Amino acid sequence: MWPQTFPERLRAWAELRAQAQSLPLEQALSTVNSWWFCAPWCPYHLHWDDQDTWPDPWQLLDDNMYCSLARSLGIMYTIIMLERPDLQDAVIIESDSDNLVLVCQKKYILNWDAGTVVNTSPEIIKSRRQVSQDTIKQQLR
């Protein structure tokens, strides 16, 4: 169940990061992905053209509206804050089918399915737009 209040969401997000920090890679990715799929869905909240004004992680949790791009951004913020050496190449892409997070040299796809972190297939990684983990990190400073 998704936490109802902002303080509860902050606590739950901190617990998620603490849990994922020490899990094996695939388990950590699956845990992060599953957690964000519990977020309340809204069809349109963020847009690629407004990247300069995307919310920081705390504002994202406070807004509590998650379209596919907002959920991808939440996944990316979680990965960034884990500071795991094996998760330093994440990228958010706008594919033909959805907004996805690719990790580990595009080996894993997050934000594709709630219960699964899938391996990349060539047709999925065709992207119209993308933003790297390093770019998102710079926006947080």
C-alpha cells in the first residue's frame, strides 16, 4: 500500500533505499521497481519538454502524482541516492511504448512491468529522448 502522507512517503522511501542498498543487484532493482509501481497513477504529470523544471525527489514525493515519466524519475532518484558502484549508468528513455529506466549498460529495464525487471530487447531500447543519471545528478545540486 502506498503511504498516504508526505512524511510517511519519506520514511518509506528511506526504508526502500536502506533495503536496496545491501541486496544483490537484480533483487535491488526489482525491489525499487516494485515499490514505485505502487505509486498512485495519473495519466499526465511531467513532460519531456519541461525537463528543466522536473521536481526534485522530495517534491516528487510531495506532489504524489505519478505518470510513467514521474515514476521513471522516482526510480532514477532512488538509484542515484543508493550510490552503488554497480548502478552508475542508469538512463531514462522515452521509447515507442513508454518511459523506461535502463541500467547496467542497458541490460535491465525498469518501469516496464510492476513485478519484473526485464532484460533489454532491441526493439525496446529505441528511444526518442533520453536523460542520463549524471544529468539528473547535476540537477539535484
